[in-house]
Amino acid sequence: MCWGYAAGGRDLGIPLTSGRVRAEGDLDFRGTLGVDPEAPVGFSAIRLSFELDTDADEKQLAKLRELTERYCVVYQTLAGPTALSTTLTSR
């Protein structure tokens, strides 16, 4: 999604026929399940990979990657500090 927006929104002239985004990550379920209070909760690493059906050259792909990392909402949210808060209401 992000790569398509970056390519189309910036009019790079990169012909994209189709593509696939894959997300995978590492986490310790002992923390998430509360089995080990010392184990971290959440992902320790997240990897995104993009498979594109395109005739773009290496220079175009490098620019597309740069713009994708810069303008992808999900990537930027995960990469930077994001303000987070919770509220609890009881009746």
C-alpha cells in the first residue's frame, strides 16, 4: 500500500503492475502471556518486505524505498516515538 502511494503520489513514472507486502516479527510469548514477568511484552523486531512486479531500475527502486519509508503511515508510526495514553472509566 505505502509503496503504491509513494510511487503514484510522487509521480515517479515507475510502472507497478502488482505487489505484495509481507510483515513478520519477533516476540517472546512468555511476556505476552504473563508466564515470565521478566520477559518483554511486544515485538522486539518487525520486518517489512515488498515484492513488486515492475520494470523499474535500481535507482528508481532506491527512490521508491526512500519515499515509502518517509511517507508510509505505518512505518513512521512504528519507527518513531508515538504519544500513547489510556483512560479507564468505571460506572
